Amino acid sequence: MVRRILLIVLLITVALMALLFGWLNPDPVSLDLGFAAFTAPLSFICIGALLLGWLFGLGTGSVWSLRKSRQNRR
């Protein structure tokens, strides 16, 4: 029960920090990826980069975990 409450408080805190970050950084930024270029607010680009990094870390961690569990089964 306490763990669930702490998780909810953490999620609300992170959401409020993301809203504050977006409110403080509304300036548009041009981003050129080599194959595509676009303009977006700085906060969207930073949050997108964080999400992509998190997904990449989750993917590589999952692959490592699966390999380790296969080795342990053998």
C-alpha cells in the first residue's frame, strides 16, 4: 500500500516537473537530423531525447537480462 502511494506521488511529481520545464522553455529550436529537419519547442526536444534514451536503455537491458537468464538455465 505504501509502495503504491509513493509511486503515485513520484509520478505526480515528475509530471509537474515536466509541465514546469515545458512552461519555462517555450522557445522553438530547429533540429537537423541529417535526413530530416524540423522545428519544435526546446522542452519537446529534450523530453523526446530523454524518452528515446530511456527506451534504448530498457531495450539493451532486456536483451542483456534475457541472455543472462538463458545462461543460468544451461
